[in-house]
Amino acid sequence: MSWKNWENLAVMGVILVILFSGCIQNSEKPTSLQTPKATVQETVTIIGSGATFPQPQIEKWIDVYSKVKPNVKIEYTGKGSGGGQNDFKQGLVDFACSDPPLKESLWRELEKKGEPLQFPMIIGAVVVAYNIPGIDNLKLDGKTLADIFMGEIEYWDDVKIRELNPDANLPHEKIIVVHRSDSSGTTKIFTTYLGLVSDEWKEKVGAGKTVEWPVDKLGRGDGGKGNPGVVAALKTTKYSVCYTELAYVYKENLKMVALKNKAGNYVIASPQTIKAAASEVSINVPPPTKGYKEDMKAFLNAEGENSYPIVAFSHMLIWKNYEDKARENAIKEFAKWILTFGQKDENIVKGYVGLPPELSSKLIREMGL
């Protein structure tokens, strides 16, 4: 082969090498027609259960948060404060929600398993709703309300109710009392309030997540599971009365009792009257590491001309540490979001009131979020 032919072959070889390298480089760098590989984030699932008192608010938070953190899936089952506390104790859920703060005895049990943290997340109100055709404005004081739920007042046109409602055409119909059938923080709040305004209630019935309802023995009591169950029973039972959370009353368009407050005024529950009650009390919330020390009675029957008398915190219960660090980070990020962005007006369901900003900041600092 001549020298010129070798020279031609060498030039062609160089050209091929250049072209081959360009192909390799182009295969490594995406062109405008290529899509770079997406970073895949692992999905973390968080499970919670407990109080139905804050359930509409929790569901709202979960809906909003899922758009902010699509890789975090949060599931919540409303089964009552007692059910949530038990699930948390048994290790069946990652977090629980409870209206009343945990009792010290349960707190000590949890401390054998880890370090529990409890913090208030929202303020709500327990209201008295009723189903009396033709009666749109009903007033009751605490003592009369307690007598109704004890069964001592049998008919809607009883003299005690008529004296408080002289202009109402009250029917001579038996009162059906609808109450919670499950272990409930709403019940604990309501029965604690009745004990504050009625010595007879305090002595005969008492307060708790469950109580023995005197009306059941009289055949005029009806139990419902969760706030949704109570509301459903009220709507289908004429001449009935129940206690439930304000958000459910708004949602179902129920009629509310105007309750006589400590100042002697009849007040309908609303975000404004809840805020009025909260502003009248000293919000002395213990550190999340000692949540059992919180006194639920602080909000009940508060001073103030416009204060609604049955106002309370609802709480979240988490662990300080989890074995799965990805889950721990997800839970703590969600808790921090609740105490910050979750408290903004646009993220609060009608019927609830956000925490005072200074309280939210205090809780975040104390939990190191």
C-alpha cells in the first residue's frame, strides 16, 4: 500500500474517533429533547387516630399539607380521644389526638416506652344543638342544661325552660338526650363544664371521657359514636338535644342553644366568642414534656361579657424519638407546619380558632422543632 493510502486511512480514523467521542458526550448530556432523570423521594406514611372534636380541622390540614409535601402520606381515623390514646399506647399509630390532656397515670405508662410530647394544636367549642321543629332560638343556663341531661326535666315545655324562653311556643314533647357512646374528649369537656355549673351533676354523675348517663335508665337517652354519630342521631330524632363540636354544627346547619355565660349573658358559640373566652384566661400551658399538668378547666366558664362558656384546646400526642428516622422527621415537620402555617386563617376550618402566636412559638422552641 502506498504512503498516500496510509495517510488517507489515518485521517479517516481521526475523524471516526472525533465523531465517536461526540456521540458519547451527547449521550451523557441531555439535549433539549431529552428529559433528565427525576429525583425519586421515598414516600413516608404517618398514621394517627383519636378525637373527633378536631377531626374536620385535621382533615383540612392533611389535605393542604399533602400538596406541600406530596411524598408524605397522612392517615387519620376519628375514634374518640380514648381510642386514640389507647392506640398510641399500644404502638398502633404514630400520633394521637386528644381533647383533654392525658392523665398522669397514662403519661407514666408511656414514659416506660419513650418520651411522649403533648401540645395543643387548635381551640374549639363544645356546643348544645337541638332538633325542635318551629323553635329557632333557644336559651338555656348551665343548671337547666344539667337538669336536662340528668333527665330531671322531661318535657320541652317544662316551667324551667319556659321561664328562660317566654316568647317561644315550646311543645309538650319528651326530651330525647343524644350523647356519645364511645370514650370521648368532647364528653370529658362537656361533663366537666356541667360539674362546674351544677353541684348536683358533679355529685351524681361527675366528669370523664365516659359517664353513666341517667337519661339512659329513663329510656330517653340515645348514644352515637363520635361527633358524626351524635349529629346523625340528632338530625333523625325530633325533639332531641345533643352536645357536639361547633364545626359539625356549621357543617350540618344545626340549631344551637345560646348558653348563659359567667357574666350572665346568653351567648352563641362562634369564632368571636371563642376568642373572647381565650383572651380572658391565662393560657398557662406546661412544656410538651409535661403535658399531663395542663388544667382543662382553665378555659371553661370564663369571665367576660362575650365569652362562650365551653371552650377547650385539642391536643396532639407524639414521641420525641422514633426508631424510623424518616418517619420521625416527617412527623416533626408536620407538627411544626401545624403550629406555623396551619394556624393561618386560610387553613383554619370554620368553627375553630388558631392558637395565639406566642403560644405556638413557645411550643416549637420547647420541642426543638
